[in-house]
Amino acid sequence: MSGMNIGTLLVTGGCGFIGSNFVHMALRERPGWKIVNVDVLSYSGNPDNLRAVEGSPRYEFVRGDVADRALMDGLLRRCDAVVHFAAESHVDRSILDSGPFIHSNVLGTQVILDAVRAAGGARRMVHVSTDEVYGSLPLDRPEERFTEQTPMAPNSPYSASKAASDCLARAAHHTFGMDVVTTRCSNNFGPYQFPEKVIPLFVTNLIEGRKVPLYGDGRNVRDWIHVEDHCAGVLAALEKGRAGEVYNFGGDNERSNLELTMSILGLMGRGEEMIERVKDRPGHDLRYAIDSSKAQRELGWRATRSAWPAALDATVRWYRENEQWWRRVRSGAYREYYSQQYGG
Ligand code: TYD
């Protein structure tokens, strides 16, 4: 334990995929905490994700932008610690337009850091980042993995914006002695993921009878971690992480996109005929793989919910059983993005 006493925790971006899973977990597992969730509710933030806790006296929602300094000053004054999830996170969108990524990820993080410092006290902040800041690993050296010492080498506007925010968090600790911990996690899967990301995109496409757009040759490798394993890691970093440190979290679950696609097709009772090979993503990172041994050693954390096929099967089932959730999400503005990205 860091010795901090959390009465009220500020969560930024709590209406997104990972943030909402974290809010559910923290309310369930830390009955003494109150959570204030600040979320701007842009396209991917969805209050439906937290309907079940809306009536709780331990939960409060504030709609607003993390880059709004006056708002953040007010929230920080009445919170004891912050977990900062709020971010634009979709690589393909950052290729179409990086403006929102700089606003939310870079400016937003700077504003939060400044507000935490201005609020005084020893407020702990967990800055939730991504393994994508490390860039890409080669396919022909399978033993290589990202450690916390791996130099940052971001390749997309998204990962560049996250790397910038990680540098701000690092500098806040180094220059001002702020109590900031940064976490970097691999690809998440699970309930409430916005269906622009590959797993919910492919599952919901197949339910709708559409093909699945596989980029390039499908050989790119991702390490898949269940969102609850990630959230447990963030909670451990909040309570036990050392100030100024970075902690990696991975699922020890590397799959090529083709293997992932074939698994999803199998679970959906479909075959290869549903794959549509589409043009590769520009600058597409080849492989992400994470060494989580520091988090295991220092935080006592390990991934316990990520193993396939069971975890993938349960996730696919969640989207099949929660059709109303994703049908609402897939309507409206999302349609425009979909046709811009994939046509049709
Ligand atoms: P994504 O879910 O966008 O996560 P990230 O790019 O942050 O890893 O994509 C995961 C992998 O799936 C990535 O290698 C790109 C690939 N992909 C496709 O092949 N087709 C798609 O339509 C999408 C969205 C992703």
C-alpha cells in the first residue's frame, strides 16, 4: 500500500470500455470508496455501460472534458486520487484525423496533471497508457517482448499522443515530485468494447451477416488481455505502485489477426468465406508482446481471466446476448465512420 486513504476516487473516461469496467470493479471490490466519473461522452463514451450503478449513492457522474481546467480544479479539490482513462484510442481514427487525439490525450493529461498539482496534498494519479508507445516488435524474434525499459517508439498518431502524455506524467514526477504511476497494457477484450475495435467489430458484423475486414495478410500479432485483468492491474497500481514508475500488463496471449479471425468465425459457426481481405492499415505495427514480470513482482498482479478459448468464447457470447447494447452503439454517427473506413 502507498499509505494513501481513498475516500473519493476521480475516474476520467469512466463511460468508455475500460473505464466502465473499472468503475464496476472498484465499486464492487472497494465498498468504502466513492467514485466520481468525469466523461465528455464523445462518440465512444456510453452511459449505458454504467446504467446498473447509476442509482448508487457511491457513484456520481459529471459530464465534461478533461481539458477543461476549471472543471478539473473543482473535481480535484474533492477527490483523493485519480485514475485517468480518458483518451481517444482508435488507431484508424487517428490516421483519419489526429486533432482529437492531441486534444484529449496530450492537452487533457497536461490539464489533469496541473489540476492535481494545484489541488495540493499528495494525491495519487494513475495514468493509464498503452503498450503501443513502444512501437512494434519483429515477427521473426518471438522471444522479444516490451519491458518498461524498452524505449518509446510510437508509430501512429494515436500512440504518439499517448507517448507524449506518458512523458508529461514522467516529467510531473521528476520535476514536481508528483505521485504519478503509469500503466501500459496490451490489447483489451471483453464486454462494452466499442465495435470499431477488431473483436466486437467482427462479432457484430457476423451477427448482421456482413463479412469481416481483415487488414493486409493477417499476420500481425497482438497480445490479448481480458479487460478485468487490466482493471485489476490498474487497481493494484493505484494501491501498491511506486511513484514515478511504469508497470506493463499483458495477457500472455499472443495471436495473429488471422488466428483471431478464424477463432471468432469458429465460435460464430462461420467459415473463411466471411473474410474480406482489405487494404492494410498504413504504418500497421507488426507485433505487440508484453513482459509483465515487474507488475507480478511488485504489485502481486497476474492475468487470471484472459486465457483462450474460454475468455474469447465468453466475450463473443456477451455480444450475442447484448444485441440491444451494440445495436444502439452501431447506429447514428458510427455509421458515418464505418462507411468512411470500410465503404458500404
Ligand atoms: P484494433 O482493435 O484496432 O487494435 P490496435 O490497432 O490498437 O491493436 O486492431 C487490432 C488488430 O486487428 C490490428 O492488428 C488491426 C487489425 N484489424 C483488422 O484486421 N481489421 C479491422 O477492421 C480492424 C479494426 C483491425
